[in-house]
Amino acid sequence: MQLTSVERIETLNHGIRKDREKRMCNCIQEMISEITEKGFENVEAPIELLSGRLYLEFTGNKKGQKKKRTIPVLLSKCPICGEEYENHD
């Protein structure tokens, strides 16, 4: 059976979502639900797509340069419950 390109992408996306669910506790999803219940829409957390881990973005500039850059830092633990994310790198 030959899959169309759309079906292949949907299958890949489903696999990534399932993989993300395995690697993360439910704290962030619960927080998104609580924020949504307060009337906000399209609430998104800063989650790195491939690993499913949260990240923080820092800003700074290198010495001698004026342009600010963002530096993403992946978290190794959930900031809410402290559960370590599984490392599948």
C-alpha cells in the first residue's frame, strides 16, 4: 500500500506527538488547560518539537557586537513537578 505525501506527514506528526507524550509529565498540559479555562485561546508552551522538552529563551549579545541574539536552553526537568525528562538523544 502506497501512502500519499499528506498521509506520510500525518503519520510522522502522529508519531512525534505520541513520542512527546511519553517524554513529558502532564504538568504543562494541565497548565495550558487552566489558562484556557480562564478565557485565553491558542495557548502554547515553549516546547521543542523533536524532544518534547520545555525550553527557556535568554537574550544577550556577544562582546563587541550590538545585535541581541536569543539563546534557547532545553530544560532537563519539568519546572513544575521536577520530574526529569527522558533522554532519547
